[in-house]
Amino acid sequence: MVSEQYRAEWERWHRDRVDDFNAPHSWLSLSDQVWLKEGQPTVIDGIPGEWLLSDGDVVYLPDESGDGIEVNHERAFGPTEIPLGYNEYSVEGSSVPVFYHDIELEAVERTNDRGERIVSIRVHDPRKAAEQQIDDIETYPLDDKWIVSASFVPDSDGRTAYPTVEKGVRESFDELGTVTVTIDGVEYPLHVWGYDTPEGTSAYIHLRDATSGKTTYGAGRYVRKPLKDLIEDRTLDLNRLVFFPCAVTSYVTCPLPPVGNTIPVEIAAGEKLPPISVTERVHTYEQ
């Protein structure tokens, strides 16, 4: 059982998450992920002009149609550098807005398995989001059993490039340390990675358990929590375990769980399988 105050707070958080998925430029709006090759102009379906990776910089080259993209609300009439960054629904927050009419475009930096820097353009089409609206995300019943004790030990060691669901592509995260959670009297150490944000460091605990691939997403779920709060209150709320966006779209590079972050029991808490799922993943990166 949980208190009525806790239930009300959790339900607000849960509804915000559903609303985020239904937003015009959310994860459900992704319609393409196009990888650029150094020195080779690339066309993106439905977007006038070309995209060029030139000495590591992303440059947009308009065509002669007179139509084209806007960067920070200014029309790109000539070769225009595109800043790397994410839209507001991606982990590290928004950057300079890049739009073609109501389609949002974002330049995403990753590395490949050889450690080489690679860049893609992701396309957010609000029409696709409108076609995939969801009513809710099914979850396990709330239970305070799953608000577990959590002891964090910092061990900052730079950044690590983790394998992702996109073959050959890695995504880098800050190493934060280890949190040991206690479930039914058994301790499980879990690796913690995160990001720096304007509000402070945000910690991610990404794990698999005995529900993964059965009643929950096979690539695992995660809990996000401000690192300061994780250290101070020494608890982790597994009722807030959620799936990554790669559960609902192929056009992302979600990380796979860190080696060792597998709990061999069922965590009957948090989100179950999403209402919309990727039945056959489309791989967009060519080595």
C-alpha cells in the first residue's frame, strides 16, 4: 500500500509522462534517423536541400526551390552550420531550434564501435505523433515495497561509450558510481551513469530483471533521480521504472544496460510493455 499523497504525486508524474509521449515533437514523432558521411552531401526525404558533414561540422545546403529550413527562427538562404543538440524531449535538453515548417530536425553526435565520431539527423514529424497517440502506459500496482533502500558510492571515472540498440553505434555517459539496492533482504550493486543538467547531476539506474522481455521491455528499464537526492535520502523508487524510447521507435540510440545491472528476481513495479512497440527494429547506421 502507499499513502494517498504518494499516489497523487505518482499519478501526476505518470500523466506527465503520457502527455510527453503525445506531444507533437516527442519520441512518437520520430520518422527518420539519417547518418551523415564526411564530405558526402545527403538528402533527407521530404526536406529540401542537402546536409553535409564537413570537417566534423554539420552544414545545411539549401536548394534553388526557395523553400528550406529555419535555424533559430531564421531562414537558411545559404550554407548554414547546424549546431549539435537535442530537442526538448531528449535527455540533455533543447538547443537551437531547427525546423522545416512544423518538422523538427536535430543533429545527434555519437561514436561507432571503432571509437570514431559519427553524426545523424533525426526527424520529428508531428503528423506521425498524431497517428500514434496513446491513452495510457500500463504499470504494475503501486506498492511501497518497491521504494527500496539505496546506498550510493561515488566513483567518477570520466565518460564511457555504451553499446546501443542501434548496431555499431555507441552513446557516451558520465560515470557516477555504484548504488546498492536491497530487495527482500538481498543486496544488488548497480552501476550508475548520468548527465549534468542546469539543475544538477541527473543519475540513471538502468537495469534488467526477471520481467524483462516478458511483461516489460526486453532492453531493460531505468529510474532517473537527481544525484543529490539519491545520496541524501538513500532510497530508490522502483515504482518509477520506465522503458526507454527505443521501445516505441527505431530512430533512437538508446543504451543497453551496463554489464552486471541484472537483478535475477521479478521487479513487479513500474511500467510494463508499452502500448506501441517496435516489432522489428529498423537499423539505420551502416558501418
